[in-house]
Amino acid sequence: MNLKIYLLELGKRQIDLIPELTKRGININACDLSRALNDNVYHSPKLKKVREFSEEIIEDWKNNATWKPTSKRAASATKFAKTAERNGTL
């Protein structure tokens, strides 16, 4: 699951996850959050737990989402992200 693409599609940013993670008892800074969201980085149990909780939060956001990418910019960003994921550059 590429969390960065889902965040982009929902109009969210990585920093939006920090308060939600804090509610679940995980204190994390933006740098460590970024490391946890990278697909190839699981250096510590804490980052693995952050990734798991982030997946749950994003799933909740997806299930409750009413926002759809309607602007050209959002649609373009989503298309770019999906192309980059297919090419392995994201």
C-alpha cells in the first residue's frame, strides 16, 4: 500500500497524520513519519508500528471521504503519482 498516493488522493498531507498518531499514543516527528511511510524503510519496531497505524488512519479517512479530486491540479497530481508508482520512481 503506497500511503503517499492515498494521502494525495484524499487531499491530505503527511503532517495530517501526526495528530491522529498522537491520539493513538505514538509521539513522532515529521522526519520519522516520512521514514516510516517510505515503503522500503522499516528499521525499528516503532517505525513499523507507525506505518501500521498510518495505514489504519488512511483507511478510516478513505471510508469516510466525501472529497473527490475535482480540480485539474489534484487530478494531475494523482495521475503523476500513479504513473510514478508504476515506474517505481515514487
